[in-house]
Amino acid sequence: MPARTRLVKQVAAIFIVFVLGILLIQPFISTEIETYDLSNEIATNTDNTGRQLAEVDLKSVAGETISTKSLLGTPTIINIWYSTCEPCRRELPVLASGARKYAGIVNFVGINIKDSAKIATEFAQKYGADFAIYLDDNGRFISKTGISTAPVTLAINAQGLVISQTAGELSASKLDQVVTELLK
């Protein structure tokens, strides 16, 4: 038998074995596309609107312990953030400007949930934020408020009631709306 005929027969045999293999394996291969229900696993924030500000201890970037209770008495904007959060980076200048604009009327506070005091301080300075920065280094604040994503901004009246909660990046106009509502 010529070599060419043998080669054709070998290729045909390999092809038939390959096709038969696929046909025999097919019933064991799942063609269903797996889907997942993520509704219970996606991080969401508890809405604190209408609740009293959670009373917990925080650390100042200088290492001093303060209670959130000490923030009462003046309308306050609390922003929860961390340095590698891109929306946090974009909104920090807005908050810094707002703190200057509403100085003496509204207190501005940053609560950092992931960084060291050094990184939090350098980050705040880089973006012109000269308001108080505290660290939630033990996670008690975010645990008690149910905050699981950042940034989040809370507007707290002088009595400690959360007037509004904004998840996500704040624009200057949204900050003005929040402050207007807070000062009613």
C-alpha cells in the first residue's frame, strides 16, 4: 500500500477516534452555564438616617482616643474614607473646600477606615483637608453603623441625629444640598 494511502487512513482513523471520543464524553459534560445569586454577598451600607450617631471611641491621627459623643453640639459632616479609594480621592478636595466654606457653622470630620495615621495625614494634607481626621482602627464605628463601603458621608445635627447619609462620591452641589438640609 502506498505511503500516501496509509497516511490518509491514519488521519481518518485519528479523526474518527476523536469524533467518537467527543460523542462518548458529551453526556458527561455539563452545558449549563453556572449562575450565582450575589444579592446576599454584595457589600451594602445600613441606612443610618433618623438614628443617633453610634457612640464609639476613635483614635486621632496623633494617637489620642476620642468618643464620637464629643462630636455632638455642632452640626457635623462625617466622611468615611481611605486613601486607595478612588472616589474618596476625588471627593476629598470637595470636602476640604466645604469645610472652609462652612467654617464656624458646620464641623467637618474624616473617619479613615483602613490607613495608618501617617498615610491618612499625608493623604488629607495632599488634598487640602485641614479638618479633624480620626481612625476607626478597631472597626467599631463601621460595625456599629453598618457601613461596609466607602466613601460614605453622614450629616449629623447638633443633637447627634443622622439627618442624611450619602454613599458614594460627593459633588460640591450635593454637599451644599446636604449642608442646607442639615441646617434646617
